[in-house]
Amino acid sequence: MAEKREARKREVAQAALRVIAREGVEGASLRGIAAVLGCTTGSLTHYFRDKDDLINFVLDELTTSLTESLSSIDVAAISDDALQTLIQSMLPHDAEMRQWWAVWIAFTASSLSDSAMRARQAQRDSVVLAKMTDIIGAVFAQRGLRPPREEIVAEAELLLCFVDGLGLHAVEAPRRFSAERQARLLAMHLDGLARRWGLESA
């Protein structure tokens, strides 16, 4: 029963993703989500207390998906290609990831006026930054480099800012920022990282 309940909650969350991507967090409603599923709002409240409870569940699901992607990397043996492949997989390179990003952008916009959501976003950002810092630190360590911790954090922050910016523009203008162009721009950014630290000659 517990597994069936969790499966149903994730099914509801997937419907919520589609509605949030289209309507934003504020515009999404239990009625709209129920319509996507072909059920009543009463069916949804069997699994979620209210809209806020459902929204928080969706945000947790997105955060878990992102952190699991970052955790999949073996930082003890990370290669340049593995780093690029990881980051590229996080970008809106296909319809599924464009929806993911549209929802994430909607959550970010909502957090500007919602202190509770802003706190949740800040918690997520700190987890993602910590994982990316570990990855960048591993890249340096494999080259025999031991820069100060603050420099590693700065490089991780810069990479995440690049990803956020590219992701936003790719959602806004998918034809201009095709998957191929995203990959090229990412490669250029990582080349800049290599030049700053002499990684390309290692």
C-alpha cells in the first residue's frame, strides 16, 4: 500500500509539473492539476493536504533529482568528459528538461515574494553548491592542484551561475539555444576554466 501511495503521489506530481510549467506556481491550482489527471480535487487531497503541500512535494522531487545527478559522479575519478556530460545533462536539451527548467524558473520567481519558498530554495542551493564544489575540487586534485577552498567555491559558483543563465535563455529561446549550441557554449566555459588553472596541459 505504501509503495502504491508513493507511486500515485509521483503521478500527481508529474501532472503538477505540466501545469506549473504552463501556468506558473501562482496560476497552478488543484482543479487544473486534477483536470490533467482526469480526477476530482478530492482525489488529490487524499494524498496532499492542500496546494502548498503538493507544491512542496514537487519542489522536493526536483531537488532530489538534481542532487542525485550530481551524486552520480565518482569524484575520485572524474574526467573532463564526465564533467561536461554531467553538466550537459542538467541543461534544457530536450522537451522533458525544458519542462523541468520551466518549473524550476517558476519556483524561483515565486520565491521572490514567498519567504518560505525562498528559504527552501536557499537550502537547495547550498546543497547543490556543496556537491559542485566537491566535483571541482576533485578536478583540481587530479591535476595536482590545491587552490584555496574559497577559489574552488568561486569556480563552482561561477559554473552554477553559467548553467542557470544558459538554462533560462534556452527555455526562453529554444530555437536559438539548441542542444548543440548549449553543448558548445558549455565547452567554451569549461575551456575557460582549464585556461585559468592550466588544466588543459595536464
